Amino acid sequence: MSEADSNKHSIQNKLLEKQQEAKVIRKIVLVIFVVLVILMTGLIGGGYLYIKSALQPVDEKDKNAINVNIPIGSSVSTIAAILEEKKIIKDQRVFKYYVKFKNESGFQAGDYKLTPSMEIEDIVASLKSGKVITDVVFQIPVPEGIQIRDIAKSIAKHSGFTEKEVLDRMNNKEFIAAMQKKYPETVTKDIYGKNIKYPLEGYFYPATYPFYEKKPSLDFILEEMIKKTHTVVIPYLPQLEEKKISVHQFITMASLIEEEATKSVDRNKISSVFYNRIEKQMPLQTDPTVLYALGEHKDRVYYKDLKVESPYNTYKVKGLPPGPIANPGDQSMKAALEPEKTDFLYFLATKKGEVIFTKTLEEHNKAKAEHITNK
């Protein structure tokens, strides 16, 4: 081999070595990049979940008032530290960022009585107004599955407003518009869909609401319940968007599950039956919708009742009714988004509270004959 050929061969080898080295470097860079992306995604996702959790009440069920003293001249950092120490908030850093993000200021010194069940915006509002929260004056219970007329009765019973005043305000377009403006993600235009009985049916979250004044405004009372629905629904929005389900459809389905459920363990199976029937274009045939159409509370639905002409009657109309038929709780909302995977198309509640699920009409009729007809 000549010297020229030898040099050429040597250069080629060096080029090949550099190419191999470049490939290795590119692979290493790619691996490092992928690892960094995974780490960043994990950090961002984990951070989002942590912040979301930190903004929630410390304990929604703990209504016990805690004495909190805010000294004169306290900075936001000092206030946040006191609130965390007293277990009124979960994380003082998140509280500080919340205050900064919302551009809140004007916190006042004083002795407060705050509870671990308070929403962060309510804590901020109390500290800004200088209003010391005292003992609970009265409470309004809103049980799961209750309907808007019964909520009006409960509010009237405990607040001093008349049932008519409450129901009129619940359906007042001015009030509803104000709620739509404040909670646009939850109280959407769908509440005014065709044939809907009450626009805000389903939007008053079931819970026990404490009030610290003798005579709070009716708007304040109603908004507390709607705000709670908004707080509960917001975390579900990504799933709803992914499944292409509107908030109104979501609450409507949850209300059907709420009215049919006898035990928490049954809800996901009941949800599966409804979705299976919708997929097969079968009417849902759920008795609570008939009762809602009739506007009655009855222990038993008769065959003559099934003939009622109403868009809410799911024996006559396929798919979901125009809107919610009750106000569902969080368990039913979860079930509406996470139905159990089954082939069930029928279910039957026995007098003992047991729910029997079946796949065929023949099996359903057999269960009905055994547990209902012959009893």
C-alpha cells in the first residue's frame, strides 16, 4: 500500500470513529433529554396536585372554631405561619402565593374564630374585613339526593325566609346570571336547556352549611351552596373534557345515580348500567325520573305512572333527561365518570336494600318475580 493510500485509509478510519462517537453522544444527549422531560413532567404534575390539595380546606367536616390572634403589624408571611400553626390552612407558602396571585391586601389585626373547614377565600375575606367569626348561629342541612323544592323548604325552616322567597330567588334570572358570571366553568348556559324544570336543580351541593350571622342575605346562603358545587366539580374538568362530557350532562348523570343508589358500592355498577343502555340506544327506564316528572314523592311507581308525558320520563325518552333530577354528592359524581366495566343492562333494588344486577330481561324478570312480585 502506498503512503497516499495509507493516509487516505487512516483519514477514513478517523472519520468513522468520529461518526461513531457522534452517534454515541447523540444517544446520550437523547437519553438525558428524555429523562429530564420525564422528571420535569413528574415535578410539574406533582406540584400541581400538591398546590391543588393545599388550597382545599384542612378538614371539611371540622366545624369547630379555633381562636386565632393576628397581632398588629403582621406581614402576610407572619399571618400565613400563624394560620398553618393553628391548622386553619395546610401550607403557609401556598397561602402566600395565593394572596400574591390574587393581589389581596388590607389584612386586619384582631382575635378571630376560624374553622379547619373554611375555604381559603373565606379565610382571606374574614381577615380583610376584620370580621371576627364567632360561633355558628344556625346550620342548613342539604342531604344527598335532595331536590330543589326540598332545599327551599330546608332554607326557609332555618333562615326565616319563606319557601316562596327562596324558590323564587333560586329561579331568578338576575341571580342565576350573577352565578354564571362568578362560576362560568360550572354554571354554564346548558342550565337553560329545552324543557328544564329548574335551571339550578343539581347545582346546590349536599352538605351541612354553617352560618355565623342571624340574618345573612338569601343570595349569600344560595351562593354558598353553588360555590361548593363549583369547588367539587372543578377537579373533574380535565376528565370531562377528555370524555367530551359537559358539566351539565355530568351532574345530570350523577343525579340519576344518586337517586338510584342504596349503597356507595353500588354506584359504579349503576353507572355502568346507564352507560351500557345509552350505548345500545335503550331508554334508561329509571323510576326516579318518572317521579320527578310527576312532581311527587312516592314509595312505589305504578305502571300508570310510566305513561306520564314528560321529557324527564326516561321510559318514554331515550338518553339523559334535560337536566339533573336531584342534587348529587361527590360519590355519585365519581361514579358518573368512572363506571364499572360490566355487561349489566338491568338492576333491581330489593326491599332489603340489596341491588341485583342482571344482563338480560329474562334474568331481570326472574329476579323481580323472586324478590318483588311474590313478596
